[in-house]
Amino acid sequence: MRLIIFGPPGAGKGTQAQKIQNTYHIPHLSTGDLFRSAIKNQTELGKKVKSLLDEGELVPDDLVVDLIKEELGQPKYEEGYILDGFPRTVPQAKSFDEYLATREAELDALLELSVPEDELIQRVLSRDEGRSDDTRDKIQHRLSVYHENTKPVKAYYKDRGLVHTINGVGSIEEIFDRIREVLNTL
Ligand code: AMP
């Protein structure tokens, strides 16, 4: 199964992607986690992207796409995966389609977590992960980047019937049950 978990910052993508990984045995691949670990390890990539992550700006498409292709080339992703934080722009989605075509693979679903904006802000401000971009002004900016650059990705997949919108309000288990209902129909 090849899946995308989609939604604004604070929607619970990482949490639910972990649960999907554990239940369906497909690896969770988060581009944000890859970038944060590159920054922590002070790699060349980390040095390039640090200020962008700090400011809540997007990393350039070509860099993200190259990284994803390299990562997905590993054998552990052969049977499927759940992408978290990618694609985040329509050009990224198009490049991803081209990549899938070269591998004769298809996307099964985009799972969108829907959460009201005031709750998103509360969740981000109350999570305690030490992220430099989880401050009040940075979250506002990341939400506006989401609306402008990332939301159109959903329309890109919608016509193909791949979009499943899930109510992202409730307990972690309640939300996961809703996801399971969708995944069990695929
Ligand atoms: P996330 O952990 O998904 O919230 O991502 C944290 C940050 O990593 C974002 O604010 C961007 O700076 C960067 N990032 C992660 N994924 C992408 C992507 N697909 N395209 C561009 N930038 C990304």
C-alpha cells in the first residue's frame, strides 16, 4: 500500500502515520524528520535547510524530490510506505507521479486529516518536541504556507478519487479507527 498522510501542521499526521506503520507494516517516511535529523547531525543537507526549517519556509522542490527518490529506492519501501510531509507542493506531486510511473507503481490513497484552525494552533503550541518552528508566529506562517502551497496538492489528487478526508478531532484511537475504516476498503 502506498499512502500519503496529508493535512496542516498540528493535524496529527506523524502520530497517525506511526500507528499505520505499526498496524499495516509499511514504513513511515517523514521528510520533516529527515531534515531535522540532517540538521542535528550537521550534514551538508542539514546546513542547507536549517534556516528554512527555522523560519517555517519550504525547502526547494528539487532538493526534496531528490531526497525522496533516494530514500524510496531502498528495499524496505518496495512493498509500500506512508509519506508524511510530502508532496507539499503541486510540482512535488507531479515529480512523484513521474517517479511512480518509472517504477510501475501507483498511489493507493491520500488520507487528509481535517482539524479546525484554532485547534491546530493550540496543539502545536502545547506539543513539547523542542522544534524551533513551533512558536506562535512560526505556526501562523506555516499555516499560511500550507494554505498557499500545500492545499492545492489535494485538488491535484481529488479527480482521481484518491482523497479520503478524515475527521481529525478526537482521541488518537478514535481518529485511527476512522483511518482503519478507510484503509480496509482499499
Ligand atoms: P514537518 O515536520 O512536515 O512539519 O516539516 C517541517 C519543515 O520541513 C517544513 O516547515 C519545511 O521547512 C520542511 N519540509 C518538510 N517536508 C517538506 C517538503 N515536502 N517540501 C518542502 N519543505 C519541506
